[in-house]
Amino acid sequence: MLDPIANDLWSATQQISVHGLPVRTRMTVVRLAGGALWLHSPIAPAAALRAALDTLGDVRWIVAPNRMHHLFAGDWQGHYPQAALWGAPGLGAKRPDLPHLHSLDQALPAAWQPSLQMQPFAGLPILNECVWLHQPSASLIVTDVLQYYPQDLSLSARLFNSLNGTRSRLAMPRALRFAIRDRAAASAAAARICAWPVQRLVLAHDALITEQAPQQLQQALAFLLADQA
């Protein structure tokens, strides 16, 4: 259930239903100094997955990176009460049942440096997503703002992703493009992300991209980068 991506970087995937459409979602795991584990966009905490993680280190942080990817965050904290729970700005109001939730617009733990760098994707309040760079592996970790669905999904999912512009190519879903409320802020965030030394894309939905990753990233965000010209 836990697949290696690079040194100190793993992922696990799960089938979920989004508005009745069967899709995959990915949790990304980073091992930081001292064996502390950082869980991004957690999926269901199956016993086998927890056992695999326990062989890698100590789960210390659980991160719900946007206002949509939070469903299993509390379940993980139930299994790992010593772990701190962090979430996207505004998630606390949506999940008052998570009273110990730290907001990602606060000062981040020093232990996350130098491995992790964060960039809020501003201008898209429906998500308030925080995008991450795992600096040792040059891996960009993205949840919803960029998606790439292969062709091995159900017919309904393939049709939906064709309409959304995310079938077999990296793109911001058309539905999210329409949800941008501050284009200047979104454009500035896109420019900062594209300036990172990215060599790999780790997407929650749902591909791992290693070939021409910087070029694909630039192309996917070109509609926003044009505003910076």
C-alpha cells in the first residue's frame, strides 16, 4: 500500500467517489530529520498502511492541504494522538470537530525545514490550497489545483475529466479556473511555484509525473503566468 517515490518520500493511493464518480486519491508521506513522518492529504488509515508507516518512523504531522482534503485527518489523529494536525486556512471553521487544528497560515514548525517549502495558492478561496516542494527530491506535491487523470478510469470518470480538461494531461480543472476570485493573487502564486526547481510532480489526482515535469508545469499554469509577462 506504500510505494517509494524518492529518498524519504512515499505515497499510497485509495479509490474514492467524488460526486458519484470513482477516482483515485493519493496520500504523500515525507520522512524528516530523526525519522519524523509528515502525512499530506491523508487517505483512510487502514491497518496495513499504518503498519507500513510504523516501519518508516514516527507519525508526527498530519496535513490537510486544502479545504476539500480533510475527511480522514481526524481518524489519523485518533491512531496517532501525539501527531499535530495542520490544515488549510479556513478549514477550522468547516471542521469545528477538529479543535486542535493548526492553520497553515501560522508559523510552520521549524522541523519541516529544510526539506519542505510551502506556497499558498492564493485567489482560490474554495480551496485555500497550500502547495509544497519536497526540496531534497525536487518534488512538487499538489492536491487539487493541478490534476492529471490517466485513461484507466471508468467511462463516466473519463468523460468528466475530458470536460474538465484533466484527462491524460496536466491542467488546472476548468471548474477551478472558474472559481478563481483574485486572478492577480493566483497568477503571483503560479509564478512562484514555477520558479521552484521542480523535477517531479506528485499529484493527489492522480499521476506521478517525472518526464518533462517543469515544462508540463509551465504549460498547465500558462494561462496565469501570462498575466506576469
